Amino acid sequence: MDPLSSTLSALADPTRRAIIARLAAGEATVNELAAPFDMSLPAVSKHLKVLERAGLISRGRNAQWRPCRLEAAPLKGIADWIERYRDFWTHGFDRLDSYLDELQRNEKSDHE
Amino acid sequence: MDPLSSTLSALADPTRRAIIARLAAGEATVNELAAPFDMSLPAVSKHLKVLERAGLISRGRNAQWRPCRLEAAPLKGIADWIERYRDFWTHGFDRLDSYLDELQRNEKSDHE
DNA sequence: AGGTTAATTAACTTTTTGGTTTATTGCAGC
DNA sequence: GCTGCAATAAACCAAAAAGTTAATTAACCT
């Protein structure tokens, strides 16, 4: 799966977004991350694996704990992607202008 | 499903993102949207339904055609959501600062 | 060594997703 | 009123997602 798709699908789950929000406040262990949820520990462990495979978190090892840390790059990837569409909600999407902008934009970037 | 989750999961598919990119250039019919893909028409029709249910597109009726139009609100929803994490990739994520910022932020907004 | 805690793995279930093919609806134009 | 084209609906299938419980690994502690 392409990076943007895996980032977006990782973030499409509210549990995982809550984990991300928690990690924005600093590192945390698996049990700490699992505490707020009415869900088994293996379920949270799986969510973490999804986030890790998407590159959104990384994990260290400290004795028997695996502290999780938020990683910036994939979030930036999404921010960059969505930036292309900012015109739509700022200038009340004049379609002809957008079309011309888009043509220009496509000359030097991908179409993802 | 909450709005942010359905928006993100709708966008987690490269075919659907390509459709969005195409619609940024202006309205298009289902057949026009389907043309670039090596995929049956019903498959594209389903993708459009996913986008529509997420509010990312709306559809008019013009004789036998259903022109699709890009809608701004859900995209803005994502941009707003991700904005909270901008500190992570701009100022090289000093974790203590982020933590304090986050605490402030949580006092007046949700946790999604 | 034995027990406890942190976390993952395994095996399994259910639901959702993304695609197919075939059939159906709705409109246009001769 | 047929024929043809745009689009959706129906029925089906395979694979992936999200959860469960039970078992396992790994590290610490006394």
C-alpha cells in the first residue's frame, strides 16, 4: 500500500486518533495507552502495530516496556496532500480558477 | 461513523483520491470519472457512493447524467484536525513544549 | 528458581471493503 | 415504441479489519 493510503487508513479509526492525540503529549507505554479504552490489550497492541506500519509511531525498548513515540513525517505527508485543495474552502471555489490552478500544478507534481 | 473517520477512510483509497483530484478540475460525470481506471463501472459507482456518504462530493442530475462536484467541508475538517499537530514537523518537536501546548489546547476543544 | 508484570502471538469470529458479473432503471432520439 | 447509453442495484466472492480469549515471550524482583 502506498504511504499516503496507509497513513490515512491508520488515522481513519477514532481509537488510533485518540492514541495519536495522547502521544502528542509525550511518550507512553502500551498499557498507558490502553488504559482509556474499553478494549482488550491485544486489541490496542494491534492498533499500535497499524500505526507503526504507517510510520506514525516508533517504539523503543526500556526493560519490559515499549515506549511509543509520535513520528512527524506521515502527518506532514497528509498536510502536504490536503494543501492542494485549500483553495476550495478559502476562496469560495470558483471552478474555472481552480481548474487553471490545477493544470499549472499538475505540470510539476504527481497526481496522487 | 463519526464525520472525521468517514472522511479519512474515504480518502484512504488511491482510486478515490484520484477521483477527488479530477473533480478539483471541475464537475464530471460517472463515465468521465471512470475512464482512467482499469475497473468496472459499478466499482467506480461504489467509490462515488463512499465519497458521497462522506460528504466529499455531491451529485446533480442532468438528463441521464449525474454530474459530480467536489465539496469543501470535509476536506477542511481534515485540515483543521491535522493543524493541531503542525508543531511536530515545524519546530523540531520539543516534547515538553508540545505537552504544555496540548494541555492548553485540551481545555477548550475536544479530544478526537 | 519461581512469580509477576508488560507486551505480543496465535487462533478464531464477525463485519466491512473492493471488486466482479448480470440485471434493472431512466432518459433521449429516431 | 424500440434502441442505445448512463448509471445504479443485486448477488456474489475473496481478502482485510477489528475485535475476542488463551497462550507465549521477555524482563524484572525477591
